[in-house]
Amino acid sequence: MKQYLLSVHMVEGQEPPAAETMKQMYTDVEALNSRIQAEGAWVFAGGLYPPTSATVVRLDGGRVRTTDGPFAETKEHLGGFWVIKAEDLDAALAWAAKATEACLAPVEVRPFQEEPAQ
């Protein structure tokens, strides 16, 4: 089976959901996580702190430097993700549909590159 990244995108400056909505989102995501695990598609998942907590590490003139993040100057940021196993893109998209309903945010689906043949 291939692995897919289901990434949740958040938009900076948007009002956070009401407390009751957030509580329901956490409940729905936990239920989805349990279902992904039960169906054998789970690899791992995680939520991320806001982009203001990021540190960027880069090579600059032969030296490694660190700076406050985020790396990209954009209003849209990665808020969390799942790495799943799925038979094909259609199966991954089906999980993404469930994910976007659970977390109430857009979910991007991208396949991982396959290992080169030895």
C-alpha cells in the first residue's frame, strides 16, 4: 500500500471556532483516528502549534543558521496532519473527506514518493 500525507490547512487571522465547536472537532477527530487505526490505515498523525512557534534551520554560506519561523511568508499554514496507508488515491481521498468533516478545515492529499528500486 502507498502512504499518503493528509495535511490540514489553517488560515492565519481567522477567528477560532467557538469553544463548543472546538470540543466537537476534537471528539470527531479522535473518532476518526480510532477508525483509521481500526481499519489498518494508520501510520501516525499530529497537530501542530501555531507557525509563530517554528524555527527554520538552513545552510547559509556553508554555515548552519537558525531563525524564527515560519519558513514561508503566507497566511495559510499547516495545522496538523495524518500519514495513512491506502490502496490508491481514491481511498486516500475518501479518508480526506472524513478528515475535513472532522476538523472543519481544508485537507490536502499528497502521495509519498516511492523508494527507488535496489
